Amino acid sequence: MNAASARKAWAIMALKTSSTELDETVMDMAELGARLAARRKAAKISHLPRNAAVDRTPSKQALLDQIAKTGANW
């Protein structure tokens, strides 16, 4: 495959809305955590409930059981 056909293959496979330019905003995770904490405080939410786990697959439950045996809490 030469360079021209490689570019053509890339152009065909790429989404029309995708861009090779990195113009998207990058968010700092520490800033995100602080913003979420502030929103929770403003909404008076002290504790977020964990997933009720009603739709867990048997393999996921087996994994969590093995994690629990080690003393960890997932």
C-alpha cells in the first residue's frame, strides 16, 4: 500500500464528524472532583447510594465474591 492509497483508506474509514485536530477541552480530574463536591454540597447530598446490583451477571458476582474474600470492598 502506498501513501496515497493509505490516505484514501483512512479518509474512507474515518467518520465525517471526526477531526484530527485536538481542539477539544481537557478537564483536570482534581477540578472535576472539586466541582462535583461543590454541587453535592449545594444540593445537600451527603452520600450517593451505590448500585443496587440487581442486574449483575454470574461472572461479575463471582469476581466480587473473590474480591470480598481478600478483605477488599468493591
